[in-house]
Amino acid sequence: MRAAASPRHAAAALALALALTGCAPDPCLDAVCVVAEDLAQGLLSVRAPADDDVWVVGSSPAPDAAEGAPGPLAARWDGAGWTALDTSDWDGLELWWAHVTADEAVLVGTRGTILEYDRASGALEQVVDAGQGAVFFGVWGANPDDLWAVGQGVERPDADGDGEPEPALPLLWRRQGGVWAAWEDPTFGPGEPNAIWFKVHGRSADDLWIVGSGGTALHWDGTALAATPTDAETDTSTAPLLTVDAGGERPYAVGGAGAGLILEWDGAQWRDASPEFQSSYNGVCTGPDGAAAAVGRSGGRALALDGAWSPDQDRGVESVTFRDFHACTYSPGGALWAVGGRIGSRPLGMGIVTYTGPGTIQPLTATPEGS
């Protein structure tokens, strides 16, 4: 692994304490360590339900890739090494997001696919096929009896007799009582034609958010979906919101069309907290003790420090990659993971994984050992 300096106040204090006691500090505790780079797959999601239970998912290798097992990458760090699921039955698929609990991993992606992995039996099966052109970009649920998956739908059959198909509607499915089905809110309706809903995340079954194209932010209160304006302080009409994280002190949503956009929910409306002169952000994540990070284009990162978002370069932190980050996550212990690669055009590839936290993470290779 290689590392670039990245100041973190708590980590710096611990490193100083270790130095005073004669112990060498962990190499990644106050640095951004590269765990993998230039993988055959582009990496799109990282989730860490525990410090020793970290999941990375992404695309299948490009057809001409020299390395990489067939099927989309779904690899797990268990605190000692990496293992990967056998996804060869879904070769060519892109896995765009993961929802992981102690009992299962739910993986969603292209071809309208939802996969469920039972951690007790080791069985991986496809449970939803929403159509060849459909894409699930996000999945989350507060409990196993109520999971949500969102994305981009497909054109519908001609309904008015003009010979033209109807525009696609955003994709929205729910798993209730163990069964997945397309779902439409009876109050809000199906959503706008050609709209895309990118991510879903929340605090509980009656407090979750969905974000998408055109600055869309929808809130679910357990009874109905409702649109919440995102343009109180900045024009978001052409700015997609790509990721939302509602698990911290306040919900955050990120995206942007060229310029990076970070929105914070203050309990009544979305406030613009974007740092100046930054490229678009693709992912946002929250962690313990108020920690929050946003990641995006050209290795860009920003941390929420002292009530404001601070980009790496403003703190003198050199980027470890020119590839795009797509997602990040904090483990319960406060370690920060980020993944990405060449994700702006297909075939996806050149995957990268970075880590900031205690201990040493073994490198992730293109073909980790199967589980």
C-alpha cells in the first residue's frame, strides 16, 4: 500500500501518544492508504457493518481485461483477508450498490437485477429481474421486512396509440414480508417521466430519503412520500443528487453537474454547504462522533470539520488518484473507506480502494479467493 498524508485530529493525537510511548503508529491511521488500484473492475459501492466486515462491489471485468474472474466483483474483508462471491452466473453485470447486515447482503445493479446472499448458507440468488434496460442504483432498509430499491426504469408500451413507447418512470421496488415487488406511493404517484432515483437511505422505517435527477429529494415518513425542495440556496434543477446519507447528525445529499454540490438538511429545508471550486461529488457517508465525508471526481474528497466541509487540497492533502471515487463508508470504529475507478464511461474498470484507519489492510487483487 502507498499513502498520502491526511490530517485527522483524533488520529494525530493518537499517533503522538504512540510516539511518546515508543510505539510506531499505524501507517494508515493518519494517511490515505491505497488498498487496490487499476483493478479490472470499476468499484461502485463499499459498506462496513463492522470493522472486520467490509464489502466492496462493482462491475464485471471488461471483455478484454487480462485479469479478473467473470461476473461482477463482490468482495469482503474479514479483518484478515479478502474473499469474493462467485458471481459468474451474472457475468457482464454491474453491481451499483449493496445493503449488508449480519444475516445477508442485498446487491443491486444493471439488467434490473437484485441479488440476495444468505450469509448462513452461502447461497447467492437473483430475486428480481426488472427488465434488460432497467438499473437499480441504490438499496437500503431499516429492517429485513422493509427494504427499498431505486433506480432507472425502462420505456413502457404505447398507451395513446401514436406508435411511440411511453417514457420510462423511475424504478421503485420494496421488499415487504420477504417478497420484492414494484411499488408506487398512492399519494405521491409514480414520479416524473424519465426521472432517475439514484439512492435511498434513512434512519428508520418511517424516516428515509430518496434522491435523484433534477435535484430530487423525497422523504418517507412511514405513510407517504413527499418532495422536499432542494433549491432554497442554489439552483439544483439541472444538478443530479447522486447519494444521500441520513445516518449521522443530519442527512446529507451530494451530486452536482460539474461543480460539486453538498446539501445538508437542517430539519426544515436543504442548505447549500458546498465548498467552492470543487468537482462533482458522487458519494457521501457519515460515521461516529459526527464524522462525514464526500468523495467524487478525480480523487476529490472533503471532510466535515468544525461545522464546514473542507476539501483535501485546502488541508494540504495530496490526492492518491486521478480516478473518480464513487462511494465511501465509515466503519463503526471510525475507519474511512472509499472506492471508485474509471466509472464515467463503459466499460467500467481501473478500480481503486482506499482506507484510512487503524491496522493494515491486505491488498485487494483482481481475483480474490472465492468464498
